Amino acid sequence: MKIGNINFSENPVFLAPMEDVTDMGFRLMCKRFGADMVYTEFVSSDALIRHVNKTQAKLTISEEERPVAIQIYGREVDAMVEAAKICEEASPDILDINFGCPVKKVAGKGAGSGMMRTPELMVEITAAVVKAVNIPVTVKTRLGWDNDSKIIVELAEQLQDTGIQALTLHGRTRAQMYSGEADWSLIGAVKNNPRMHIPIIGNGDVTTPEICKRRFDETGVDAVMIGRGSIGGPWIFEEVKHYLATGELMPKKEFTWYLDVLKDLVSRNIAHSGERGGIIHSRRHLAGSPVFKGIPDFKKVRVSMLRTESVDDLFAIIDNLPEQFGLATN
């Protein structure tokens, strides 16, 4: 598969853009475990052109995480064009347009997946952004606004005609948010539309190596994007790549190995945001990590981890887990 001048190996696996998750520390960790491409948190075009410091900070990328895409969202053509030019100056490999975010503060204002109600404007914005920059532009979107307006097959052709160089599809409507199961049948319909020639990337409910392989096999997508399945478990990319290459699940590592990865992630966040900020930013990963699922009577320990504001206290809790629960190996 190729996007612009970027060549990917067979069956590439990407890290999805996620707000408050895919900062540089987490992106680098996912790259370490084999993610073929990573995406920044999504960037508001309106905030970017107003030079909001917190938003501008999201444009910071490193050479070690390439190829990397910066993702922007908005609902005004001129603002999106100006923001796209600002993003291009940060030298990402790809500029991605977010037409998929379902949260109310984004979609409710007509941006993100709110664009599914105004597909003509979506196409207009995309065409203008493609024309404004000299780097590859891609789009990430959903199947439609709701179950009665799944317009993606026709819309995908229109987006392709604007000059985008890849299209990522999340297998839900905006109305579904993240509930129910992702519908990959329509993703497959877009991929197998003979009029489509750009790479199609599938996204939604990919949480295990077996599911990832099944999505490749059943739909023929060019790449699979993993989002929530990576939260608190960046090693999923290593497990997926191993399974795709060998057809066998990677043997589980010692329980302490997974704990060390989480501690490394916390340390990276602290180095970037200070002790309190780094710990707060890490809580989503600690709360959602698959390594803790299935441990009986773990709720109190989880609450303790999420309440502490001291790294020494947090690491003491984590280091005590193997002995406390008899989990020296997993």
C-alpha cells in the first residue's frame, strides 16, 4: 500500500487519532511496538488559527515517530484551509481531516461526524484543503449520520474525486457514537467498489490480533486502524503484527513486563507534563489497560491508582500488584 510517497508493508496497522490519548509519548510507544503509522490528537482549525497555545502544542512531532499524520477538524472552509497550511509547516507526512468525531461539542456544531449532515460542505472543505497544501491529504469519517442515512458508498467516491490519497472509515454512524458493533460490511463495500482506487483503511472494534486478521481477510482493506484497543495496551501492535506474520498468537509475557510498560508510559507523560499533569494524563491508560481485566477484587486497587497524585505512591501500588494478587507471571 502507498499513500503519497510513503510505502507500507503488507497489511499495515495504524494507531487511530484519539483526543487526550495520542500525544507524542504514546505515539512513540506504539511505534516501538510496531504501529506502521501514528496520528496526532485532533486539532481544532478554529483554535489553531487563533494561535491557542495548547492547540499549537499538538503540532509537535518527532523524527522517530514517522510516518506521522496531523489530524484537523472544523466546519468553515477558510479556517480549514488556513489551519491546513499551518499544519503543513510542522512537516507531517500526511494531513488527515477528521469528519468522524461523534462527541456533541464537535459533531453538534457541525464539525467532525456532524459533517455527515452536510456532505456537500464536507466535499467542498476537502477539495479546498487538498488544493491548499503540498502534502498528501486523507480523510477519516463514518458510515453516515444515522441508520437511515448511511451515505458512505456514494460519498467515498465524491471524496476520492477531491484528490485525497486515502480514506479511513469507522464502521458506525454518528448516532451510534461508540455503542453497538462496528459494521464492517459497508467498509468492505467501499473497498470493493470498482470505482474506488485510493487505499481504504478500516477502523472500529479491533481489539485482538484475530479480529484484525479477520477484517483484512473479509473486507480486503488496505490497512486497519486500532483506536480504543490500544489504550493502556500499546503492545497490541506487536501482538497483531506477530499474528499477521505467523498465524499464531504471541506468547504472553510475565505480568511484570506489562507493568513496566505502563510505568514507562507514566514516566513519559510526567517528563512531558510534570508529575501531576503526567499522572492525570496517564489515568485513562491505567483505568483501561487490558492487563488488569479479570483480576478479582481489583476495583479498590484501581481506585487507589487513579486517585494518587504522587508518582512514588503510584509506582509503589503498581510494583506491589504481582505479590498482592499472586501474578508474578501471566
